[in-house]
Amino acid sequence: MMHLVPGDPAKMMLGELAVDKSAVENLRRQLGLDDPIMVQYGRFLGGAVRGDLGWSILENQPVSRMIRQVLPSTIELTLAGLGIAILIGGILGITAAVHQNSWLDNASMVVALWGVSMPSFWMGLLLIFLFSLKLGWLPATGQGGVLRLIMPALTLGYVAAAVIARLVRSSMLEVLRQDYVRTARAKGLGERLVVYRHALRNALIPVVTVIGLQFGALLGGTVVIETVFSRPGIGRLAVSSILSKDFQVTQGTVLLSAVFYTLVNIVVDVSYAVLDPRIRYD
């Protein structure tokens, strides 16, 4: 797709010297940009299986080094956002299920609906306006320290929290109607013990599946959040590489995101056996 977008990395690198067509052609030949797209892609895949993601056209350094420099920031933001999503989504979903058809149920679902409906970049701007410009409690942009992580993580995790809350509610309602839950209550067990020990664990399998999917969504969502809050990371690196037509960097960031997404879903599949003793993997 990037090859279809107007623009030439060789001309960007040469700048004012790009008026010399022979210089442009020589540079394109040196960078391998004059080869067919499939040849360039095959060359990239051949290097990727050896751990070599190529060289940045504009930065003139290995793509793997550039990714290693910003990867910790993206992982920090993604894990923080996922933690917030699980915490808020779990609390809202359990509260709504236990107090079905009450004002608590309605209020929890309104909060969840708000999270599903609001674009993440708009929520980020609202948080910056309120907590940075008006109240002065939190720094607006940059990286470093817990305070600079709070707003980006909350922005990133809130949308996922809304999805998790709705699923936790529906899953919990289904489990709370099961016979073994009625039996536990008939034995005189406390409501908290029934909800958290007997019902919640059995309601978690579909929730864990969605959490795994949400991790991939959060990882992709860092593209917007890192741009809004001016944080270094994989997402911001991908955006800058797309704008500058740096093919190697774009391919490396997309491949890394796909690998992370796949690994997380493998972990989710394996975790089913921990949550449900009836599931076993040979």
C-alpha cells in the first residue's frame, strides 16, 4: 500500500539534490527500491527469519535497533492500559451483574456505553484539557515517571474497559443462573464468596478471550495515543515511517505487532486450562 502512495524516499533523502535524476536513480538502485515490490518483500522476509529487519532508509541505522529503543515505552503503556481496562471493566461488569436492573446496573452500562462510543484521541484531548490545562495536576505530554503514564494509560484502557464490562456482565448473569450457584447459596455461603469464588471463575473464559483480543487492539491503539501525548513508541515510530516513506521501518513495526498479537492469543488459549479444570491440552 505504501508503494501506491505518491512520494519517493530517495527524493526525500536527497532533498534539494533530487533535481538530479541520475542521483535519484543511483540512490534508488543502492537502496534496492528499483526492484519489483515482490522482490523487495521477499528480501525483507528472508532477513526477518534471521532476525534482520533491514536498515532505515532515512535514519541509516538498523530497524531492530530503532525498535529496541522505543519498545519498552510501548510495552509499558500497553500493559498499563490493559491493567486499567481489566480493573475498570471487571468492577463495572460484576457490579452490573450482581445488581441487575438496578440503578447501579444502569449507571455501569452508561459508563461502558460512553467508553465504547468515544474516540480515544478525543478522550485524550479532554483529559489533557482538564487535568493539565485547567487543574494542572498531570503533565500533558512526554515520557518518564508514573504521572506522565496516567492519562495515556487511562485513555488507552477506557475503551477496552467498556468492552470487557459488557462481556463480564452478560457472562456473569449466565453463570449466576446455574444450578451450582443456587446450591452454593442454599448451603448458606456468603454472597461475596458465591460471586467471586464460584461464579466469577467460571465466567472468565469468554472474558479472557476478549482480553487477549483487546491486547492486540491496545497495541494498535498506541499509534493514536502516542501521537496525542507525544510519547516515543512503536506506534509513533510507525506513523513517522509511513509519513517519510521509510518502508523498512514500517514493515518492521507491523511485523512486530503481528508477532505480539499472535503470542498473546497463544497464552490466552493455554490459560483456559488454568481457569477450567475440564480443559486439558495434551
